[in-house]
Amino acid sequence: MSDGKLEQSWWESRPPWVRISIIVGAVLVFILIWWLVPPLLYAATSDEAVRIKAITDTRTALLAGLVGIGALGTFWMNSRNVKLTAKTLGVSEANLRLAERSQKETFELTERGHLTDRYTKAIEQLGNDKLDVRLGGIYALEQLASDSEQARDQATIIEVLSAFVRVHSAPLYQYKASLPKDAQPEPAEEEHRKAFEYVNKLGRPPVDVQATVTVLGRLLMRSELALGRVDLSEAWLRRANLTGANLTKANLLKANLTEATLDTANLTAVSLTGADLTKATLNGSNLTKATLDGANLTAASLFRADLTGARLFRADLTGARLVGADLTEARLDKANLTKANLLKANLTETTLDEADLTGAHLDRANLTEASLIQANLTEAGLMQANLTKATLVEANLTAAHLDRANLTEADLAGADLTVAIYLIQEQVDVAFGDKDTLFPAGLRRPESWNRGEAPEPR
């Protein structure tokens, strides 16, 4: 803009009749070229059909070129008009950016308000008496967690859904919800007794609780979401289906997961201290660095489960099935593994000090460098087990099956191998021991033990 007047191009400064004349002239010239030139180009072609086709193709190409030029011209005119409009309105580049930012902020505020309304409605639905309405609220929160870009919103939704599971899965809550509204109050002790009878009779979690747990498992699979820790402590999830669920770092302290299905679930670093997993199935699940201190895993199924670095202090694994499970560097101090099945399990550097492995099946298990100090292995099956460099100080191996077990450099100081089955001299000769080590009749103490020397390599 110069002297308050809009700058014009040469074309725009021409009178209208001049511009019209130029356009008409250009069109006429193009028509003449389009009509006359193609026949001249192919005048020497003898084949009439070929000549006509060539002329037609050339004219078509010329028309296509004209259309392209027209499109470019239109784009140029539109671009110029936009610039001229901006100049006419006196809008500077800075003002344009400010306008865009203002528009974005307005949109974000509107969207924020919309998300808040959706959240409020979903919370109201969770408290509804009707199951289908509650389910709608659960799935609405799942969608809201995906739609919101705020980490705070996503973490809040996880907290709300976790609290819903804890409250609605509680036996007392389920029992009271089943009673008519005019039911007479009962003594607390009687009420609790009836509550547990009621949930045990049901057998499975309520539909809305199961749906919420499933939603939590799905949300935690979304790596792009900034989700907080799932807190399902003391939740009653008997026979719940958590197949393939992602509950990484979840808090399941004292949760009831009796007969629950957790096959292929991701339970990395989960807290299951004091949890009840009696007869639960965790086949192929990932329990790396999980904490299961004092947990009840009686008759639980953990085929090929990964328990690398897991803690199971004083855990009860009586009759548990851990075939092919990986317990590398796991801690099972004072754990009860009576009659547990650990066939082909990996127990490399696993700590089993003072653990009860009475009648446990450890055939072909890898116990390399495992620590079994004062462990009870009475009648345990250790056929073809690898106990290389394992520490069995003061362990009880009475009537243990040691057929072809590898005891190379295993420390048997003070161990009781009385009546050990299929133990042969060659196995003893490659192990460590001392004067307190007890053997079956017929086996002799290696001379190297009396001298405190390492066994001779074979």
C-alpha cells in the first residue's frame, strides 16, 4: 500500500475494455492454433485413420494444457486476492498469528468444557441403579481417557475405575445391593457372614466389575496414555477373567483372585502381597519383579510363567504347577512348595532358603547356583536336575530322588542325604561337603572333603 492507495498490477490498472479485448483475442488465437496447427503437423501422414487420431490426440493435449494454465491462473488470482484482502484490512502477520492463537485457545476451552461435561455425566452413570447405565458410564470413561490429551485426566479416570472395582466387588456391598430397600438391619457379624456366603454362591464378580477390570487392562496397554497406577487392593475378583490384561505395577495387595484367569497377563512389578490366588491360572503370564510375599498360590497353575526376580517370601505354593516356569533370581525364602510341580523349571540363582519342597517335582529343573540353605527336600524329585554350584547347606534331602542329578560343585555341607534314592558315588565325588554331611549306606566321604579341598574335576 502506497500513499493510502492499494497497489495494483499492470493487468489490474488497465481499463475493463482492454482486459476483455486481450482475453477475447487470446481465446481466438488459441482456437485458431487448436484448429489449424494439428492438421499441418500431420499433413505428411499417408494413413488417414492414423492422421485423424493424431490430430484428435494433439487437440486433446492442447485442451488439457489450457485447463492446466487456467488452474494455475486461478490459483494465482486467488493467492493475490488473499494478499490484497489482508492488505486491504490492514491485518499484519503478527495480528494473524494472534488471531490464530486466540482461535486455538477458544477451541481448547470449548473442548475442555465438553470433556468436563462428558466426565460429569459418566460419573453420574456409575452411580445409577441400572446395570446398563453403569456399563455405559464405564465405557464412556474409557473413551474419555483416549480423547483427553491431559495426563491428569487420564490418571483421574484410572483412579475412578479402580475405586469402582474396589467398592463394587466387596462382598458386603454386593450383599447389601441384593437386598430389598426395606430390608431390616442385621448384626454386623451376621451381615458379614451372609455377605461372604452370597459372593461365594455367585462365584464370579458382578458384570459391571468384570467390565471395569477389562477396561483397565485395555487402557494400560495404551503406551501413549499417561496413566497412573491401578489400585485394586483388597478387591474381590474371584473367578474374574483377566486373560491377557496389562496390570503392570498394579496394586493388588490382599486381593482375592481365587480361581481367577490371568493367562498371558502382564503383571510386571505388580504387588500381590497377601493376595489369594488359590487355583488361579497364570499360564504364560509375566510376573517379572512381582511381589507375592505371603500370597496364597495353592494349586495355582503357572505353566511357563515368567517370575524372573519375583519375591515370594513365605508364599504358599502347595501343589502349584510351575512346569517350565522361569524363576531366575526369584526369592522364595521360607515359601511352601510342598508337592509343587517344577518340572523343567528354571531356578538359576533362585533363593529357596528354608523353603519347604517336600515331595516337590524338580525333575530336569535348572538349579544352577540356587540357594537352598536349610531347605526341606524330603522325597523331592530331582531326577536329572542341574544343581551345579547350588548351595544345599544343612538341607534335608531324605529320600530325595537324585537319579542322574548334576551335583558338580554343589555345597552339601551339613546336608542330610540319608536314604537319598539313586545317589551314586560319582555324584558325591564332584560335590562339596563336610564331616556333618550325611549319606546313604554304601557311599564314602571323599578325602578332599576332610582336607577342605575342591572336588577333582571329571
